[in-house]
Amino acid sequence: MPCYSKGFQDTLGHLKPRSSEGTQAEAVVGVIRRLIPARAHEFIITVNISKGPPGKDTFQVLKLANEDQVTITGTSGVAAAWGFHHYLKYHCLCHVSWEADQLKLPAALPVANITVTSADRFRYYQNVCTSSYSFTWWNWTRWEREIDWMALNGINLALATVGQEAIWERVYIQLNLTSDDINNHFTGPAFLAWGRMGNIRGWAGPLSPSWHNHTLILQRRILARMRELGIVPILPAFAGHVPREFQNPYLVEPTEPLFRQIGNLFMEQIRFFLWNMDYMYICDHVSLCVQVIAEFGTDHVYNCDTFNEMVPSSGELDYLSAVGHATFQAMIDIDPTAIWWLNLLVYFQGRMLVLDLQSEQHEQYTTYSSYFGQPFIWCMLHNFGGTLGLFGSMSIINQKVFVARALPNGTMVGTGLTPEGINQNYVIYDLMTEMSWRTEPTNLTQW
């Protein structure tokens, strides 16, 4: 049965904000106060889910000549923050980026009456490698700034992978591994991205108990803020990579009962960590106690790349299919509405969300017929290894996003930023974020 991108915009409907409209609006007010504390009172924020068409985000910005305040209404917290940033950028000529801000607002805020609706359902952010190339040593202050940046740029879907090694430690202990077994498996903090992908083990490790405690606390704050703003976090799931102390090194075969057992244990621990702990106290060597007062629920979308930057032990289709089924089964055993977030590979139609990871240079959706019916996100990768360089495929971005949206039987449901490292050549990312609301190519010279 043919699948059209227009139809997919309204599917995956359970991947949406779960905080109340009031909570999201208040979170956006917090973003504004952090960005322009002296002028924050000049902006009135409202979240109204019925303000725009279903399956997309809409914001309205209204500033009348005879009024001192700007009224911004969005269909989500993200949409409202997005509208605020749009007003700063295009009416106040301000600039917000990773490296620096220019926030010299005019004394009298400019008149405006604009309504913008996203072209797609999702605006995605992060690469699985960004956590190591850019985020490794971030504290809450830096994460808070980044989450604010996400909301200001309309990002409503993002990875949330911090602290998962603490969860894995619990799982491995339940499976009778020793502390030495676990310490020999985990990489050091700067290499966790590749340890999680199964590319390396133990390099620059082990991880200390204080690291686990710190990252658990940090992850709780990250998830809370993302959800308050209406950003859907993507949590990790089990991809099959285990310590050598299991008889099968590196990868548990999907045909083994242990594969499903480990996957279920990890999902149970994630659910316990996010749902059932009204109060969690973490104490290690010093009196460090954290009280968590809000219950966190899953957003039903999980990151799992079984063969990222590695060669499967078999290229047979039956084997690859078995891996896919076992991986997904471990998710839905615990979360029946789970959506599998995946780089490139294709399995369960309608239950996966595929990132076309480097669409600006090597798109795969044309090769695989829009992933044979799977919804996918058109992504700009741009950066490898966190390297610096003044380059980017601006002309391609300015054309191919719109071509992909218009494909017959296309299944594109969003745009995304997937750099391996950030804090470089911001202009290319500034342009790419605008592709999420533009309906046709822009004049790059004027832009």
C-alpha cells in the first residue's frame, strides 16, 4: 500500500508533548528570562494546542503599535519559543548561536503580525557521536543553555543519552557480572559514544561511581526541562553489545534468549528510573542527596543502532531480519507503543523513524524508495569529528529539502541537524533550521 508523506505527518501521533499547556508556557517564559532578563516582561506567552493544524507546529506573533507587549502563541512550548526567536531574528535583528548572542533590542519593540506553521511534523537534533565530540564535560548550566537553544530553533525531537551507563551497570549486576567485568567494559567519558555502539571497549575507563551519580542527576534535569518545553526525548535501548565476560564477545546473537532478557532488563530499569522514583537519594563518599519530586514518563521513542560503523557477523538477510526483530521485540515487551529511532536500516513499517543522516551530500531515501514506506527525517550532517572549517552545502540544502518533500509516495516527516560536533560554522546550521518552516527555496544572497 503506498505511503505518502502528507499522511505520515499525522501519524506517530503519540510522539508529542505530554506537559500541560500552562507548564510549557511557563517553561518558555524561563527561556526568555534567561536570554533577555531585563526585557522579558515585554513578552506574553501562551500555548494553545488547537492554534494550528494537527501534526505540525504553529506560532503566532502579534505586536500592535499601541501596545507595549508582544503576544506569542504556539501550539507547544517549542512552537512558542520558536516564535519568540523568529521575532528577535527578523524584527529586532538579533542573533542567538552556540558561540555568541547579539541581543540589542530596540527601545520600542517593532510591530508584527505573523503566523508560521512548520512544513513537517518533526525538527530533530543530534548525532550519536555529538555526546563525545561536544557534550562530554557539560554541566547543567551548559545543558540548560543548549536545551534553550533547541526550543528557540523549533527542535521538538532530540537524543537524551546521558547517564545510561549507570542503568547498564544495574543490568549487568543483575546478570551476575562483577565490578571488574563492568569496569573493563565501559570506556572513559570522552569515548562513550563508541562504547555504546560496540566499536570499542574499556578505552580510557573505567567510570567512577561519582560519574554515574553525576550523570543520573544530570539526565533527570535534562529530561525534565526538555519535557517542560515540549521537546520529545529519545532514550537509549539495547543494541546487543555486552561485556566480553558473556560467552559471545561484543554482540549477543538475536536467536539467543539472553538477547531478549538483557533488552527487557534494560527497558525495565529505564522505566523504573523514569517513572517510579518519586524520591531518589544518591549518596557517594560525600553527602550528596538529590530529591526528585516529579515522575518522568517515557516518550515512547528509542535510539538503537546495532551495526553503526561496524560490519555484521553475517550479511544474510535472514540474520539481519532476526537482529531487527529481536531488537524491536525487546522494546515492545516493555513499551508496546515503542518507536524505534534508527540510522538508515529498515524494518517495521510505521513503527520506526529513520534518519537519512547526510541528506545534503549522500541521501539514501532516493536509493531506498523513501525507505519503502517508513517515515524518515531529512538531515544535514555537515560535520565529522568536531573538526573546524568554513564550508557547507548551502545551495543543496536550499533545494533538496523541498524536492524530498514533494516526492510522490514520499515519507519525509521532518528535517534534522546531525553534526558529529558543534560550535563551528554556525551559518550553515542557521540556514538548515529555517528549512523546517520555509515552503520554497530562499534567495541565499539576500538571506
